[in-house]
Amino acid sequence: MFDDIKKSVADINQSMYDFKDVETDKDFYREEAGFTKEIVEKVSKEKNDPEWMREFRLKCLDIYNNMQMPNWGPDTSELNMDLISSYVKSKTGMQGNWEDVPDDIKNTFEKLGIPQAERESLAGVGAQYDSELVYHNVKEEVAASGVVYTDFESALHGEYADMVREHFMKLVPPTDHKYAALHGAVWSGGSFVYVPKGVKVEIPLQSYFRLNAAGAGQFEHTLIIVDEGADLHFIEGCSAPKYNVANLHAGCVELFVGKNARLRYSTIENWSKNMYNLNTKRALVEEGGVMEWVSGSFGSHTSYLYPMTILQGDHSRMEYTGITFAGKGQNLDTGAKVVHNGKYTSSVISTKSISKDGGIGTYRSSVTINKDAKHSKAVISCDSLMLDSKSRSDTIPGMDIRTNDADVGHEAKIGRISDDAVFYLMSRGIKEEDARAMIVSGFADPVSKELPLEYAVEMNNLIKLEMSGNM
């Protein structure tokens, strides 16, 4: 019975995500596949790196070559790194005027609704296509308040170069894991945000990452610094068309939340199902600061994704709310990490996972409360919903509590759609397929209600597409 979920969704068009643009040698530069010293030096030269960055890249490459692949999560043996191109870019530079973006790239983002979203609900937007940003803009009134929102390369060479160097890969060192080292060697693109002391950005900033090239990797770096008493909501969107060869996403996000500041970081990822999503995200929160994560993870063949928060200052806190949907052929290993260092710190982790058609969804968490983090609290809740007998859901929590003066709770539930609930909805005239889809959307509601309206609608559409088997 559970295998008969077939839903017609005429109002949702998956082609808005799964379309491809042909990239020719005339319009695009593509680095040869593989990760060698020569390739890293060519990427560094192409990007006009300062000398310290060139040396850092080569150091990261050495670390990468001497580290083992992860052996504790989903299998990545089918990912042949010798076939992945580290760098693909349009031969036109980044634009500040949407009309100046090349037509083929502009059409891609218009299909995804980026210009419309900018006009209607965003304070600024960056659009990355393959390895480089092709468009970046911020509203005048936001820039006038002192907020800096620019592409990462401009920040690396501009007046904030010292700030970039001070923070770059300090939260996620290249020794963290093999793909962090790879990121350090071949990173390209991404965004830099600085919100000055006391400034509250009322509407969100957004970066959108589109990986269009087959057999390529995307290695963008996002660095956000929210100074004392400031407030920001940043939205990250990701998508890619489906190919019959593997693609790799190994980006890095580093977030610094100052004293009594607040940062909300929302993500909707809809990678294609040939994507290996091996992304690393980490935040450091000072005294009284607040870090909020909202995450919707869809698509990708294999995912390793565990946003981490370090509650460094006293009375700092974090909340993580996330959902993962694993369909046919997908193995999504996701969760969250938190380290309590300060006193009176608190963390709340709430996750939902859905698995269907043999998909594997794994919740993996790590909660550490160090000996000086007295009077700290941590609450972890993970709910899993399996839509058939072929799918799998696992919960792997890890806790390291080093003080007796802490309050920690963990709850995990795994279940299936209730036949009684389906029958009740059908008795009200709702088709069985629609009833199941409604129940799944209700299951995901705690996540969608945390997103701005436009993105909540997108997430619900993605759930409907997954339910229909059209993704």
C-alpha cells in the first residue's frame, strides 16, 4: 500500500530546476579535471590571489592529498575525483546591473525567480553560476547603513582584505576533514557580508548558487560577520540540473555572531540527484548572541551536512530547525553539531526526515557541553517518517557532557503515515494520494513556517514533487 504513492501535480513544474544550458568554449573557461598542484596554481593565478592565499591553497592541497576519505558515513567510492573539474566560469565578468548579465545565464536565473525575488523581498542578492558570481547587487539604503555585501574575491582585494584574512578558514580549518582541505585549495566564488555594530537589516540578503556544468565541482566560500548588537537574515539557495555523471559541491560557510547579535541562516537546497553534497557550515557565537539555522535539504545523490555552532560566550544560544527528504537512490546523512563553552548557554535542535522509494535518511548529531559551560541546556528532537517498507531511517546522536550542572534532553521518533489519518481525510472527500501529500506537508510544517513566505512555498512544492516521484 505504501508503494502506491502516485500524485499528479500539474501546478508544479520540475523543469524550473532541471534544465540545462550548453556551455561552449567561446563563452566559458573550464579548467581540466583533477586536483593537482599545477591546477591549483592556475586557479590562483586566474583569480589574482594575493601571495598568502596562493600559499594557503598549496598548503591545503598537501593536507588534502595526505588525508583519508571519510569512512563512517554514506559511501562515496563512486565519486571519481580525477573526473571533477574544479573551475568553470563565464568569460564575462560579474555585473551589478541585471541587464548586463549574458542572456543565457540571465535566462537561467529568471527561470529560478531570482530577479523577481530581489525586487519583491530581498535587501540584496548574489547569483553564482558554476565557479564565479555573475551578478551582485545590494539596495542603496542597506549599503548606506554600512552593511557590506559583496562577492568574496572583491572583499579579498578591497578595504576588508585584512578582515577576510583574519577570519578565512579559522572556524573550518583545512585539517577538519578531507573535503575542507580540498575546499581550501580550490575555493572560488561566494559572498562576504559585514553588518556593523548595532545595525539591524530588516529584510533578508540572499545568495543563489547554480551549478550548471556537468562533471564539475562548486567550492564557494561564504563569510558573514555580524557585529555587536546587529541583526541579519541571510538566505542561501542551491540547485543544479541532472546529468549522468557525478557533480560535487564542497562549499564552506563561516559565520561570526558578535555580542548580543543575531543571525538567521536559511537554506533551501535542491541539488540534482547526481550531486555529492559535502558542504561544511560553522558558526561562532559570542556573549548573548543568537544563531538560528533553518534548513531544507532536497535532492543530491549523497549528502554529508552537519551545521555546527560554537556557543562561546555566556548566555549565547542557538536553534536548528531542519528537514531532509530522501527519495529513490539517495543517501542523505544530515544533522547538526553544537559545542557549549559559555555559561548559561542553550541549544535547541529539531529535525524532520522523510524517506521514500528506498531512500536512506540518517540523522547524526553531536552535542558537547564542556566543564565550564555550567547551567547550560540542550534539547534535541528528531522525527522520521518512512513512506514505504523499502526506505530506511536511522538516528545516531552523540553526546559529550562534561559537567553535572547541565540540563540535556533527547527525543527520537520513527514512524509511518497512519492509515487512520489517511482514511479520515478520504472520508472528507480527499483523494488518497492528496491525503498522503497533505500529511507529509503537515509533518514538515514546523520547518516551512520558519521561512519567508516565498521560500516556504518553494519548499512545499519540492515536497510535492518528491511525493509525485518527479524529481
